[in-house]
Amino acid sequence: MGTGAGMPYAKGPDSRIRDTEHPDADAAAALRAAAGPKRPGPRARLAAVAVPAGYLLASLLLYAGLWADLDRRYLVDSMRDQNQWEWFFAVTAHHVLGGENPLFTTLQNFPLGVNLMANTVMLGLSAPLAPVTALFGATTTWAVVLTGGLAATATAWYWLIRRHLTRNRAAAVLGGAVAAFAPPMISHANAHPNLVVLFVVPLIVDRALRLCAGGRVLRDGAVLGLLMAWQIFLGEEALLLAVTGMLVFALLHAAAAPRAALPAVRPLLGGLAVGAAVAVPLVAYPLYWQFFGDRSYKSIEHGPTGNSLLALVEFSGRALAGDPATAEALSLNPTEQNAFYGWPLLALVIGVTAALWRRPAVKALAGTAVVAAALSLGAEITLAGRPEDGTLPGPWRLLDKQPLFESVIESRYAMVCAPAIGMLLALAWTSFAEAAATARRSAPVPDDRDRRNRALLIRVAGALVLCAALLPVVPKPLETVDRPDVPTLVANGNWRKYVQPGESLVPVPLPSPAGADALHWQVAADFAFPLPGGYFNGPATERREDGEIPGGIYGAVPRPTAELLRDVRYSGEPPVIGPAERRAAREDLEFWRAGVLVLQEQPNDEALRGTLERLLGDPGQRVGDAWVWDVG
């Protein structure tokens, strides 16, 4: 997840990374302090509005297809995730506004339920936005969170870069845009707001820098604790990636500038202690519920999910220079194209690093990007994702089985490179600007035309180099399609004839990570009925008598009838139905407390209907655009 890559050691709350590299930094800081706070001028006030507005416009253009028709449009590359996330936003609003527990629900995976805290429900946004969801619908909340979250993340990185790295506004705008709109961020922008809405991460980095500068330890530590707690309720995986990046950066910067690092240790540790004292009481019970509450699980195994070496230098499927087929062959799916920075951008980053290598911040930023990219390659490094072509041991082996890291999709560590690259490019543009300014001042005659031409040439050359590296990875608008209609039986409320209180509506096939349209049915019905199955993270088995917490899986624990119907849906081949299958169907329907089975028009629906007729001994009834079996 595009996460934090900065913890330099500054000399004061208003200083920047580069201040540690100039001998007159202390004198300059003293003069600024003596002058008092400076009132922002008209240009600064205009920029304070224009920069976030520009990022928001870019985000709106990215999601133009979604905003064109919120009632019908669906982000095609999200696969099943838009349905899942809309359900998360809607169920949180349903529980919060209804005065119910937002950490658990039986509306999905009925009757066992779902541990919502052990899923990515983003309570830090879904709870405060509950009124928006209730008034305008879950799709509106989904669009607002994605669009506003990307813009807010870019703005937060811009603010951090301008405060601590460079005073050049154009450079900070560039750095913020790269950090928030880098190729892996756009990949997750289709489906994973928890890995896109990262505006709190730069704020956490800022508070850490203030502590390193020896600021107000109690105040900054308390604010840091509040921000850490908020980020836990926005996305724990993003926080883990961010903390890893910050720790790597801190160690590398300390090695590059040890004299600046030593004075920062004591206030930083003190602030972290204060932050922990503030954050722990806020998150203790939700985290306890997540790891030990009902339907909790220990970890989820994803198998080998590292990036291949080619994935680092190729273009993503949604980039201007990208080829979807090439990117798909090098990634898990369209939402997990976690690298794909493209060889021109990586070549530029290498050049910038070499040119500015003397700066400690550059060494630490480049080193953080290298470490993150190396971790993203996984435990077995491959050239193009094919182990049969040969592998090399990867550094992820050091973390693979460690607590918390064992559930991480390791390829996502390449997202840590995004803000590091953004900061390096911000420094590069600042260097171009400083070189141009030097050229303007170097001529002996103030109005010398050659002086102006040299300055202009330096700026144009810098802009062309940046454009050549960045244009190929500029994202295209995200593709949308019309989503399937909700069955009329559900839309008009006629399902109430078949489902009594305490019973469930059973879609055919059951909702699962392979197909989650039925979650949209439930949202459309305002959660008036529960669903068996579902798309969520939960335990793979029941908890043992000795209290051992099981590992996790995506979706419900498989039951025979659910698996049979899923196989028919995707194969189109009617299975052999005998006494064992009929007995299992009766047991499963009783377990699900089924009131009605609903088969919507879909591929292989004839095979599904025939299977149900033989399982239940009932031809079913055509109701509107669906077939129903009253089994309550």
C-alpha cells in the first residue's frame, strides 16, 4: 500500500531534510523564529486551494465512469470487491444507526456470522460516513471514499514534502501526485480503499519528524497516538507497510547522518511511549475482538504472491503505455498490480539517486525503495513469475512466518516505493529549479539574454526528462460496466412471502469470493433478510476445545450443497444426484435456516435449475426474472 517512506532527523519543527546538510541551518532557523510566524500571501492562499482542487479533479477524471451513473455503474477491474465494499459500508451504517455492535454481524454467513473487525470495514470512515450511506446509498459512499481518499492522500503527501523536504511548490505537487497516483495505487484504486485512502500516513510521518526535532513530546506524542489509532481503523495492513518503510528509512538515515540521529532518539522514544498510552485504550477492545472474538482467525495463507523482476519494469494494464494482457500475466489479478513502475521511471530514479547521492535523505529514500522492492519479490525470486524457469531465495523469507507479516501479500511492499520515488523526484525538480536560478544569477549583466536562455533551457530539459519518465505510467480512466439488476422478487419486496423471521434467503449459487452479486441484493433490501455464505474473511474451521484459533479462509466454510452449486455454475455440467446429495441438501438447508432459494438469470442457469429440481424434487416457480423454491 502506497505507504510512508520518511523519517529524517530535522533540527526544528519548521526545518526540512535539506536543512541538516547546510552549516548555516541553525542561524537561518533562529532568524525565522525571531521573525515570528509569517502570514501567507495571496499566492500561498491560492495554492492552498488550487493544489487539493487539482488532485481532486484528477481523481474525478479517474472515476468519471463510476460517477456517470452511481445506480448502475460498476468498476470492472474490482471483480467482486465493489459489491463487498459497498456491503461493508452499508452494514456499518445499518449497525451504527441501529445501535448495534459494528464489530460483528450475522447478516452474512448466516447463522454463524462474520467478525467485522477481522475484515477491512474501515470503521474510521465507514462509521462517520454512516449518515451519507443511509441518505444516498452505499455506492455513493464507495465513490466518495475512493475519489476523495486519493485526492486527500496526494494532498497530505504534498503537504509533508513541502514542510520537510523542499520549499519548491511545484516539486511538492509532483511528489504528492506520484505518491498517490503511482501505478500500484491505481491498481488498488479499483477495489481496495483501505490501501488507497492513506492521508493519515503522512500525518503520522510528520508527527514522528516533530518528535525527532525535539518538539513538544507530550503534545506531539498524544497526536501521534490518535493518528495511529485512526489508521488502525482505516487499514491495519497499510499501517504495517508504513511502519516498515519508516523504520527502514530511519535506520538508513541514521547511518548516513549519525550526528543528526543521536539527539533525536530520546524525544522520539518518549513520544512513542506517550502515543502508545493514548492509542492502546482506544484500540484494545476492537483488536481483542479481531483476534480472539467470535469468528476470529489466526492468519490467512496466500501462497507465493511476490512480484517477479519483470513486474518492476513493465507498465500496468491501466497505464497509457501499458498492455493489460502483459500486466495480467505478471500479477495475481488487476487489483494486485503492485509494482509496474516502468523502466523509464526507474531509470530516472537511478539517475536522480546517483546525481544527488551526497545527500543523506537521498541515500535513505533510495535505500528504502530498494528494500521495499526486494521484499516485494517474495520468498522465491522469479524473472517473470514462473518458478519452473528457476528461482533465487528472496529476503521475504526473513518475515514470511512472523506474526502479522504472515498474512500480508508480499508483493504489496512495492507500494512503499511510491512515496519514496515521489520524494526523490521532488528533490530532482528542486535541483533543476536551483540550477536554473543559479544560471540566472551567474551572468555579469542583469538583463543578459543568454542568462535567461540558459535558465529556461535547464527548466525545459528537466521538464522533458520528467515527462518522458512519467507519461508512460499516467493512468487511464478506470473502466466501468453496467452491474446486473437486482431480481424483481427482491427489489419489490415479494421475497417476504417466502422468508419468515429467523430464516434466510439463499441465492443460487451462494455468495462467495467467486461471485458476490447477492450482497448487492441484500443492500438494496436494507438488510431485511440474512444470507448464508458470503465474501469475507473468516475461520476455516471451528475453534478447537483447547482454545486454539484456526487459520482463516476467504468466504464461508464450504458445505456440500454450496460447493455442488458453485461447480455447476462455473462448469455448466449437471452432476449426478443421488440419495447422498439429497440428504446433504436437506441438512444444508436446515443449517442455513433457508426460507427460499432464488436463481437469477445468469450463465449456466439452466444447468443450475435442473440440478435444484433433482435435489429438491420440486420444479420451482418462475417469479419475475428469477426462479424460486419455497423451502421454509
